[in-house]
Amino acid sequence: MRVEIISIGDELLIGQTINTNASWIGQECSLLGIRIVQVTTISDEKELIKDAVDMAFTRSDLVLVTGGLGPTKDDITKHTLCEYFNTELEIHIPTLERIEAFFISRNRPMLDVNIRQAELPKSCTILDNRNGTAAGMWFDYEGKILISLPGVPYEMKGIMIEEVFPRLKAKFKLKALYHKTILTQGIGESFLAEQISDWENDVREQGLGLAYLPSPGMVKLRLTSYEGESRSEEIDRYFDQLIKRFPHYIFGTGDETLQGVVGQVLRDKHLTIGTVESCTGGALAHQIVSVSGASNYFQGSLITYSNELKGKLANVDEKIIDGFGAVSSEVVEQMARNGRDLLGVDVCLATSGVAGPEGGTNEKPVGLVWIGISTSDRTISKCFRFGDNRERNIQMTVLTALNLVRCEILGILFEKK
């Protein structure tokens, strides 16, 4: 089945709102064996909507439209679809009753514009919205289907899960796919592809799909079975092969996060952690505490952005800073070692680098970062060269530091490429 998504809304076109609806729909549809062939984003204009639907029907069996179903005058999708499908609006009593109950439960008055949301096209099948007031609409048209959904993400998701997917499964014999994703940190996409080329060849020869999904500091590997879960154990075996070969890069699967994995390792080992941060400015601590229950292992952080505070807060020797510079193994190791004592933790991470875009030199260019880690066994530091983008440099420093501490605690030899 070929599916096209039409996303309606000026807020999407001007970048005010990120189109998370399309990505979620694409992900969920792929699991059902439904192929998204195109995503089109358009303004709230009648002719643009009609033209987009015309073009979508030439390419696809199912068109999913999101947006433009609110109570205000600029929400014209419902009226435009009435014209397109040559039908008219009428009050849909079950929807009206549901809207009334919605406002009563919240002790809010129901306005005329809310009542008009119960006016729905006669020729469509109404899809209940249990999370809001804008109902979804299902149109059958010359052997094809158009489904119109509200643009509010949690309302759209509710209708898709409760109404659309069950109807599609009942109407079509969908061949569900099975995906599993493995998560890597510390190796680029091209280097990873080179090192696993033999493994990749075997995977593809067995008829499994492989996708590389890179982002700053991470690469996800997704294996797909086109025969559903019947090959899930085979996929697990392939991933087990990679984990044995690259334990220093592979930190988890699926929706796991690196900070979540590190948190679980700390829990399992009954260890506490703290940070002393320069170039990351608290971003590392922020990621650690983004995990629920982080108070069980995270004690605190020292933000020592200036050289003066490196001395005052982290007790870094001024002579060491003057002799080697703030971005050095000597300084970052003192930050980590002293931070472990000052914060009273088992493990301390320290970061110092040139985030950029200013401040770089020939000897210490933008993107140069030292990460230190101190435990009761030893204090080490490693140097990394990331890039020239400040935001990405900070992000990659955080991810690399988290993976480094994971490897250190688990006794995994850490390599960098």
C-alpha cells in the first residue's frame, strides 16, 4: 500500500512548528508494512489543498491529511474537503455529545465555534477523537481513501491508534514489518560501514534490510525483517555478533538513551557520579539528570568555565593551567580527580575544550576537547577532535563523555576513531 501525507499549516512552513506528525506516522506505518511515498507540506489555502489531494491520488492508495480542523475561521480543511468530495456538512450528534461532555468535564463553557466542530461531511466515516474536539474523517473515493486528522499531535496519534490502524488492518491484508535498532557512539558512519562490511554483506544476502541512521555523535543501525517477527531471533543473533565485536561503541538498542544506560550501570554497580565542566557548561549534568531516578546516583556538578573558577572551585593548580593551558590532559585530570573528592562521588567526569566558533589556535583548534574521568582505581583523560560547530561540539562532548564512563565502569577497552 502506497501512502502520502499532506501536512497543512503555515506554522509548519515558516518553521514555527516542527512537523513531528509526519515522522511519527511514517514510523508507525512502516511497522504495519505501509509505505510512505511522499510528504507534502502546504499552506491553509483551499486551492492548494485541492491540488495537493489531486496529486496525491495519482501516486497513492491512501492519503493522510493532518491539520486545519480547529474551531477558528482559518481552519478550512473540513470545508475544502466537502467541496472536493461534493458533499455537505451536517451536525453529527454523537460528536456533538462528545464535545459537550468534553467541556462539561473541564468546567468550561462551550462556544458556538465548538458546536460547529460537530458539523461534519455527510459522505465520510467519522473517526472519534477522545482527546479533543476535532473529529477525524475517512473518505472512500474511487477505490482510494483519504483520512483527515487534527494537527495536534496527541489528538492525531489517538485517532490513528484507536480508529485508523484497526480499520486499515481489517480492510487490507497488511504484511507487518519487524524492526530492531542498535545504538552506537564514538564511530562515524563511514568508518562503521567499513568495519562491518562483511557482516553487512551477510545480512543483505539473507534478505534483511539494513539502514544507517547517523546523527551528531551517534549512528543507529536498523535491521528490518519483511516477514514480520518470525525472523526476530535471527536479527538478535546478528546484533549479538556486533555487540561482541564492538562493545566500546554499542551501548543499547531501540529507544534507549546513553544517559539512561549509564544511569542503569551506575545503579547496578552502586556507584555515584558527579561532573566538573568547562566547555559543556552544565550540559553533561543536564543529560545525566534527565533520567528519572538520577538522584539515586548523581550528586552534583561544578561549572568551572573560567580559569579562575577552575582554581577556586575545583582546586586546579594555577601553575598547571599556566603551563599546559586549560584545554589539556593535565588540567582535565585534576578537574576530575579533585572533583571526585570535592563532590564526594565514586566517579567524576570532567570536560575542557574549545567549543568555538572563536577561541581556537593552531595548537588548540576549535573542536579540540579533553575528557577526564576519575574513579577509585585511576584517573585518565582522552583527547577528541570534533568539528567547527559549537552546538554539535558540546553535544558530541556530552555523548562521548557518557560513553567513556560507561566503558570505564564496565571495564571495556575504549577506542576512538
